Amino acid sequence: MAESRRFKQAVPAAIVVGAGPAGLVAAITLANAGVPTVLAGPSPDDNRTTALLGGSVTALETLNVWPRCAAKAAPLRVMRIVDDTGRLLRAPEVSFDSMEIGLEAFGQNIANRDLLLALAQCAEDLDKLTWVKRKVTAIEPQPDAVTAHLESGESFSAPLLIAADGRHSMCREAAGIDIETRRYRQSALTVCLSHRRPHHDVSTEFHTEHGPFTLVPLPGSRSSLVWVMTPDAAETVASLSDEMLAKEIERRSHAILGAVTVEPGRGVFPLSAMRARVFGQNRIALVGEAAHVIPPIGAQGLNLGLRDAAVIAELAIDAWRHGQDVGAAALLESYDRRRQSDIGSRSLVIDVLNRSLLSDFLPAQGLRGLGLHMIDRIGPLRRALMREGTAPTVNEPRLMRGEAL
């Protein structure tokens, strides 16, 4: 791939900083619609996996990205929750079947490297997109534009900058946006593995007293694991040999997948929650982890980030086509309003669920068990939750509905 293509227009309409999935989706969506766009930042190296929910897969299909990587993804047809806390008050096992709401699958699980490669290939094919694979060193908001300065000495200015540069966002700081943070006494171990028994497209989430232990299908007899535990335990487990770690995974999973073999590429990530007080100001819009960070429960994190990208791109495209200012304060206020309820409600639910697992308070455990019992027994409630978990019912971006912008 070329290191960068020189921009044909004098001034781009938008700059996207950060070449992770959310940044790439924002840049591709804008360029697909004819909006001159600069994408700034090198390709990240990420050995994790992502469970893409239905709306995210639809968006990638609409952008012609999904055909480039679909063969490397596994469908998520059933999601199962098992209470493995060993406590006095335990919740019943609950299964969610996508067929119950008329879907072939809730989504698809894919290695981030495969997803990023497909997105990068699509980005390289777009004439209206210039990808400068250099680190951004400074962001300079101005009354009529934002300038991004790169380590190469290049700089680009545009009326809108989309910040997809992660939880330690330089762009967010330049915009003067404050954040609220919360740290958990938990870390997540991530690893992929092969196993003897088939997974049958079932994702199983064991709820333990220290957090979820989640096995998610990958193509063939492979799965990805996200194992949340105390930080000390995570470091200890991560230091085990492949053979010892495989035995520990078999034990913790009650051998539902039979004998397992651990693949190279482990990661340990401290868990925290973060949310920006506003998602856009001073011509800078925040997407993905620049806007919000949530624990890896319920496959919401990256899917929220892709919805961020779809919404800001939709608003910017509409403004650009009508000859309006794509970075105007009114546009960023509209973006903020559209994202607040989706991000706020899902962040709250995940936080409450995570805290209920950690709590030794019997009433809290009882309420969690009662809630899962009601979900298991009340069909309309279960189906409503499945639909809402797969895609928002309010302010769903057009891209997630399969509408080309």
C-alpha cells in the first residue's frame, strides 16, 4: 500500500485522526459520499477480537467492507449466560436465540486484524480519501477550522475534525472537553484458542464473582476468550505456560469445548469506564474510545464507536451537500444529542451488571437473579431486550439500516 496519497483538493472538508475501526468507518463513509477527507494516523496492531452486532455488520456491508472479511468471521446465533459465582443466591441460566427475533445471527465475531485489513483495503481504494500514515503531534482548533500537525511536518486543516484517537485522546484535550472516569478493580485477559468440541455458534458468558469469563465463537473449532478477574489474578494467569493456561481455561469453562490449545498473542487490559461530558465542541467530534470506554460486557464497546462514526458522518454529509458548515456548533450539538441516550443507557446497564457481579450484598445478588429469571420466563421482555441489545430503537443511524449516504 502507498504510504500516503497527496490530496487533490486544496482543503479537505474533514480530518479523521486515528485509524482504528471507528476512525476508518468515519473516513470511508465520508469519502464514499464524495466528501474530501484526510485520515491521519498509522494502522494499529490489535490482536483482540470483536463481536460485531447486526447493525455494525449491516453498515460494513453497505460500505462494501464486509465482503472482504466475511469468510473470517463466525456468526453469533445463541448467547448464553451462566451464573458461576458459587454464591448462595444464583441466577438461572439464560439463553438468547437470534431465531426468536427473526435473525440468522445477532452478529459476527472477527479478529480485529482481519477487520482492520478489510477496512484499510477499502480506504485505499477511495479517491476522495487521503490516508497519511503518520503520527499526529498537535491539534490546533481555530474559529473556522481545525489544524492537525503530523510528525512528518505536514499539516492539514478542515472545518471538522473527527477524533478517533483513543481513550487518551489528544484531540479531546485540544477541544477542551472534560471526562468522567471510573476505575474497576478488574483486568481482562484476552486470548484466542482452538478446541476439540464444536461451539455451534454459541457464545457463553460465565458470570463469576470477579467478572465475566466469555467464550465467543471464531471460524472452525476456534473461539476467543475475554476473562475478567482481579488485576493480580490476571497477571498470574497471563504468566502461565500455554499448557497450564489451557488447563485453567478448561477448568473454568467446565470443559464445554473439550480440550483447548492456546494460540499466541495474549493481552491483559485494566478495566475502567470513561465518558466525555460532551461528544463535540470547538469543531471536534469524538468517536469511539475518545468519547467513551466501557467494560467488555455484552459486546457493546466497539459497536457504540461504529454508531458514533456513522452518526457524525451522516450529519456532516448532509451539511456538506447543502453547502453548510460541517463543523458548525449546531451540528456538533445535534451529534451530542443523538449519542447521549444510546451511550448513557448502555453504559449504565453494563456498569450495574458488572457491579452486581462484584457485590457481596445479598439483596443485590437477589435482584440480579430475579432480573435474569424474569428475562428467561417472560418472552416479550426477552425479545425486546434482544432487539435493543442488537440495535438501538431510537436515532439509529441510516448506515446501520443499510442506507447508503
